[in-house]
Amino acid sequence: MIYTLVCDWADITASLMDNRFAVITEADSYEEAQQKAARAILARFPESTEFETEDTLWESETGAITLLALYGDRTADLVDRTDYDILHA
């Protein structure tokens, strides 16, 4: 199944990165989709690896949060799509 995870940083003031992002990933479950998305996020934003790992990214105060999870690639439907970094995992 394909998932789109629309994300942002949990604590924008503690981060040098201020951009929202969406991750498109194919996985058998939502949990697997989050794990693949974490890898893609850390690869795209390597400076975040100073504080986060794949295991801590979704649960940390300085990690990422999922604002919205959808089935399929729904990035074309995002309002202000150009304001998002689109990542593929």
C-alpha cells in the first residue's frame, strides 16, 4: 500500500529547518511506512541525525510529527504544494 505522510518538525524553534515535508512510501503497514519515512527524512535532513535516529524521530520533542496520513500518493492535492519538500521512501 502507498502512504502519504504530511509532516512538520515537532519543535520548530529548536530546529534550523523550518520547512514542512511530505513523504510518499510503499509499505505493508502504517508502522512500516513510518519507519521508511523516518529513514527518508533523516537522509534528506542529515543535520537532524545529530539529535534523532529512526527509532526516536516520531517520539522526540525535537523530532518530526505526522500532521496527516493518507492512502495513496496525495501530494498533488496539497494546498501550497511548492512549500513542501516531497520525499520518496
